[in-house]
Amino acid sequence: MVALNIFFLIAGQTASTLLGRFYYNQGGNSKWMSTFVQTAGFPVLFVALYLFQFKSPSSPTTISGPETPTTKIILIYVALGLIIAADDLMYSYGLLYLPVSTYSLICASQLAFNAIFSYFLNAQKFTPLIFNSVLLLTFSAALLGVDEDTQGTNGLSHGKYILGFVLTLGASATYSLILSLMQVTFEKVIKRETFSVVLNMQIYTALVATLASLIGLFASGEWKTLQGEMHSFGTGRLSYVMTLLWTAIAWQIASVGVVGLIFVVSSLFFKCDKHICFTHHSSLCRDFLP
């Protein structure tokens, strides 16, 4: 399960980030459309839900208790979905206003934010090995980002560049908060350990986020520009449709990996772009960290 979720996460995040940048480079300019496709691919998860109806191995720390009221779970899904929609919008602005290398560099701050939220919300105990993992991977991400940041600001004004920086940083912090809140939900509210629980979490929060993005798309008036955007897309109309379609699918693959890792390990078992940190069980750290 751990290895499968790692694969989903790396493949999905890499493809979705590159396709998102490709969308902007070829003439796409709708921030709300970019936000929409980050969650709109959730229907494909019903296939996975059908194929993977099996029990995950029980954990010795599983909490048993009365079944959680449906209303409470729905409210949690709605709240998380709205937070995800806001987070996706910040990421959309960041990817529009920043080069991919700079964007990836700022996303590396998620490592530190995850550590903070895991400590306060998930009672994560910090061992020297965990602290060393977070510290080294954060610095390695920064060094890679600085080394690769040769694209400049793509002709953008200084103000938009700063806005992209701030929004990407805020999105990284918000995403870390979402991971910790999901772990709290699994442990304190749902209290069940099956893969279907992971998929249900992703499906219903993505549904809420997609509806919120759709409302934003129409409320902002950006929907009026989509037809012209498709016709003027640099690589053609078919390429425009396929770019949005595969971006949506790639985001869902990545999201399953993220939620799955929270489920099988913890919210501090996280990844930002090319950097993965295994920090819940020391055996995992010994096996995977260089």
C-alpha cells in the first residue's frame, strides 16, 4: 500500500504540475478553470472504489466506538472541500505567476508546515530522526530549486511575481493543514481502516471543491472566455481539451496517493514535488531515507 501510494503521488503530481504550466504557456488564462480541473476528475475514483473493495490491514492503534453520525461526516466533507477549493485557487495563481522551478521551491516549505501542524493537531512526537529528515529534505529542496531557477519572471510585473510567491506559500501551508485535518478525521471521527474510506474521503471532498470552483468560474465571468481560449490555444482545440482532461485525471491520481499515505502512515508522511519524507515509523525511515 505504501509503495503504491508513493507511485500515485509522484506520477500524479509530476504530470499535473507540468500540464498545468503547459496550459498557461499555450494561452490558457482562466484561474478558475485551472482550479476546477484539480478536483473535477473525481468521478474516475468510483472505478477504483469498485475495484478495491477490500479491507486494509488492521492497525494496533485502531480506535473502536459507536458509528459516527452521517450528518457529522457530511459537514466535515463540506468544510474540507471548501478549504481544498481555496487552496487549489491559490496554487493556480502561483503556477500562473511563477516559473515551475520557483513554484516547486516555494512548495518545499510544505515540509516545515506539515511538521508544525502534525505536532499540534496530530500529537506527532518528534524524534531526532524525524527532525533530521524534515531539515535535510527542506534544505535539499531549496538547493535544487535555487539551482534550477533560471527561467526568470517570464515578463511578469514585480507585483504579480510577489503575489504568486505569497499565494503559493499560503497554499503550501493550507495544504499541510488539510493533511493534518484529514488524519484527525480518520483517527477521531470515522475510526475505520479500509481503502474505501480513503476513496470516499477523496471523492466527497473533491465533489464539494469542484462545485465551489464551478460557482467561482461562473461568478467571476471567466466562463465567457473559455470558448475563445480553446480556439486560440497554441497547440489546437483538441490539445486544449486533452490538456484539461489529463490534468484532472493526474490530480486525482496524486490526491489518492496523498490521502492513502495519511491513511496507512500519518499526515507527516508527506511529499512536495520531488521530495518525499518518511517520518512516522523509524523502520520506514531506515529503509527508505538515504
